[in-house]
Amino acid sequence: MPVTAQDIQAALQQSLSPQRLDVIDDSHLHAGHAGAGEGSHYTVRITSERFTGLRPVARHRLVYDALASLIPAGIHALAIQARSPGEAD
């Protein structure tokens, strides 16, 4: 069963308590590419207090850690926009 946007939202809500969270399934944009398939490509836009004072790599690590159980289930690509509260959108 492919990973859904709702699966990703639930995992990120639980781990990072975001003030804002958008999860967009971009899989249809990658049809025919290696690793493409239903529930394989996502964009995550997330704002969380947990990102305050962290560099982008550390923020991405927190997102990947929160999704660790879902990545092997079929997420091939993840575009992450991680901000702390107060940063411009």
C-alpha cells in the first residue's frame, strides 16, 4: 500500500507539532521516471518551533527522522521547506 499525504501529515504532527503543515503529493508529475509511482514524490511545507535556531540540514534531518518508518514504504523523493515561526513564507 503506498504512502499517503495523510500518513506523512500524521507522522509530522506527532513528532514536530507544526503550526503550519502542507503535504502535497507530486507523484503524478514524475510518471515514467525512476522511482515514480503512486505515493512516491511529495512536497512538505512545514513551520515548527522545533526548527528555531537550526540550520536547514538539521531541520531536514528532523523531518526525515519523523518519517523514518514511512520512507522504506515507498517515498522516493521529498522536497522540504522547513521554517521556524516568524520566518517569511
